Amino acid sequence: MINPQTLNVILTALLVLVTTIYAYLTSKIVRASEGQRTAAANQVEVAANQLIVTQSQLEAANRQLDIARETLESERKNSQLENDRDGFLRLLEIMEASRQDREFVRDCRNQHRKPVDLNKDEIDRVDRVCRTFDILGLFDRQHLINSHLVDEFYAPPFIELYKTYLKDYVEDLRQENKRGKTHYWELVQFYERVESVISNHPGLTGASNWPDDSRIPRMT
């Protein structure tokens, strides 16, 4: 089956050709004898009819092209929705696996237990929380999940944990004499992108919904 765009190009070229022939035959009539004029007039009539047919075909091709475009756009939107759903489910599985570790970090913060006060197993739990948010940052940066889902579901608790506990731990680990700047790079970049999300939370602003872009700092 011919692609609608290809058909459109072919019919447009045919329309130009028929129009050219029509003009040529019309000019011949002016210079021809009576008999030649009659024959030429018949040819012009045929060309004119062909032009009408060609125009109709072109209009039909354009309608077919519009339908094809609408179909492709609908398929693209459906595919995006499916990708968003699948990405969110994968992320949900990853995040829920670290829920108890996140509760542990909150307890450490509330009890004023700094990372230096923790034993190896406890440090591993803090590290798992950081790794989870590191993965979340990767998902977000690579657009593997809708940013609105990230901002509305996971950014607020992450911002709160990072500012009140994880930041000092992460910055210490990323020193050059320890794990270096490449360690938890995704996590740090993610925080910088979503830092302003919490200020746009409807629970704090009193709004009925999130703004279109919750990563833009709220103007007070």
C-alpha cells in the first residue's frame, strides 16, 4: 500500500503535469487551423477532465494523510501512557523495597543519631536509601518516568530526608579521599532539580492542585 505522503507527492506532480499540458494545448489552439483547433479543443477538454480527476484524487489523498497523522498521534499518546504506567510500576517496586530503610533513617534523624554513630549494618541501611534515590534520579533524568509522578509522589519525602539527614552523609562520602564526586551523582543532581517541589505542594500552598511545573520556585 502506497504511503499517503508518497501518494500526495505523486498526485501533486501529476497535477502539475496535467496543468502544463492543458496550458500547452490551449496555446496551440490560438495558432492552429479550424480542424486543428477542434482536435486541440477536444484534447483540452480531456486534459481538463483529467485535471478535475487529479484534483479529486489529491483531495482524497490529503484526507487519507490527515487520518494517518491522527492515527499516529493517537498511537504515540497511547504508547506514552503505557510507558509512564510501566515506568511508574517499576519505580514503585524499587521504592517500596526501601520503605523500612527510609523509616530507619527518619528514626535516626529524630533520635539525633548521626551516621558516625551507626554500626556497619545500620550504615548499609542508610546507603540503600541513598542508592534508591540515586536510581530515582536516573529514572527522572533519562525521562523513563513522567516527572509529574516523581514530583507528586516521591520528591517531597526525598527532599525532606535529604535536607535533614542524607545530605551530610552524601557530601562526606563524595570527598575526593573517599568515594569521589562520581558517587551518588544522580542523587545530588536529582535534588538540585526537585529542590523547589516541596514549596509548591498543595498541602502547603492551599491550592487545589499542583502547578504545571512544580520545579519552578514558588513566588511568594
